[in-house]
Amino acid sequence: MPPRLISPHGRQLVLDRPHIMGIVNLTPDSFSDGGRHAAPEQGVAHALQLLDDGADLLDLGGESTRPGAAPVSAQEEMDRVLPVLQALRDRTDCFVSIDTSSPEVMTEAIRLGADMINDVRALSRPGALAVAVAHQVPVCLMHARGEPANMQQQADYADVVAEVRNYLRQQAQRCISAGLDAGHLVLDPGFGFAKHLPHNLQLLADLQSLLDLGYPLLVGMSRKRMLGDLTGRPVDQRLVASVTAHLLAAQLGAHILRVHDVAAMRDALKIWQAVMAVQTSQKEAS
Ligand code: HH2
């Protein structure tokens, strides 16, 4: 049976193939598209475009977590995210994740119809886990260290794969012990969060070690510095690198691909899935 995410509002994602999560950054300062969709009507238009391009779900965020980013208040996040969520709920039945660490934002967003919480701080803020338990909402727990302002100074690991794996296992256990259904959990190694290029590459190469924990995996490398380090290209020229990295992650078993460039990712997955379908039918016939 493939993993299945069921939202408190009854919407479902059956993760029987790689799913595309379209990024909707409603921030003035995100690293690759800051300010571009910050006004609510631009955010809604962008979200609808990503659905049209083939996104399976959307991730709305009101806080930039790029290295060095400044913190924002819960009120500011709500002012950025909630009008867009509300407009989307009026117009579509799509699966919507909210990229936040703030329990206040989580509560209001779930009330307005959000289906999932994506927390780069793995529900570590006081009150966040209690909100997830009370609503029994799907949650993505991501590995990071420190805060965006200082995280790159904490990229120091003896064995990055083992340390990220242990952290994610402990956080999943913490959620389950508090009463969150294990079926609501998704894990994410947190590419670029307190990690240098060799750490990111080791985690991608050994995705199986994280899959072995038994939860669906989300990966997010879209336009990130690791791709710039490898290709020498600036952030607005990392489309091919982004698609390639996520296609590789899909091949390695990732369930959800968090990307900015949905249309290109959809094309790549179509090719991959067509070949996979032939392989599966060849196996069944033999
Ligand atoms: N990366 C970013 C933000 N949220 N969530 C998960 N689960 N995994 C990630 O890798 C991840 C994330 C950073 O990317 P982006 O949203 O494009 O930039 P910014 O944080 O500057 O808004």
C-alpha cells in the first residue's frame, strides 16, 4: 500500500508516484523569487498557474528561511499567507501545505482549510506540536540546525547521513508519543539548511537510509546554492540543475519534490514515469 496523506478537511494525497509540490513564496525576501508574488493577488495568480502547470500540491510560505534571513512575526506571516489561502480555498480544492513554524499561523491556516504543515523547524516551537496533534494534520518534519541567521556556522558533522537520520527518527518519535498519528508524518533532510555541498550530496546519494525510517520523504533543492556550487550558475539559471536533481531524487525514492519550476518538473517526470511503466510491465510479464 502506498503512503497516503489525509488532511483534516478530508483531502487526500496517495503517494504512489513522485508528487510535485509547487512553491508559492509570499515573502519580500526569498532567495530566488523574493517580492515577485508578495501581493495577495500576485500570490493567488502564481498559485493557480502552478496548479495549471501540473502541481499536485502547493506550499504557501510567508517567511524566508534562506541563510541569513531575518525572523518575521506570526502576525506578519498571517498577513502574507492567509489572504492567499482564503482566495485559493474559494476557487480550488487543491491540497495546500503551509510552510510555517508558528503555532498561531498553523491554527489559523488549518481553520481556513490548509491540509498540511511544512515546518523547517520540525514542530520545535512551543505549542506547534500541540496544534498538529489537536488537528491530526499531515506534517513535514525537516532537519535543520540553529536559525537561518546562523545555521551555516553549524554545518559540522562527523557522519551527516547518520546524524540527520537520527534527528528525524527522534522527531518522528516525539510526534507519535505526543499523539500524532504516524501516518501523518513526512520527513525531509533539509537540503541547504546548516549543510555544505558535500553534506547535501551525501544525503542525496544515500536517500535510501532516510527512506528506511519508513516515512514518505520530501526533498527541496530547487534553485539552491548547492546547485550553483556544482554548475557555477546564478540563482536565475538553475532550472536544468533543479529538474535534474529532483528527478534523481525521484529515481532514488523521494515521494514529494518541492520545486519552483513546476512545468519543467512535470515534463521530466512524464518521461521518467513512461519508462518506469514499461519496466514494471516487463517485470510483470517475465
Ligand atoms: N526549503 C526552503 C523553504 N522551505 N521546506 C522543506 N520541507 N524543505 C526545504 O528544503 C525547504 C522548505 C527554502 O527555499 P525557498 O522557499 O525557495 O526560499 P526561502 O526560504 O528564501 O523563501
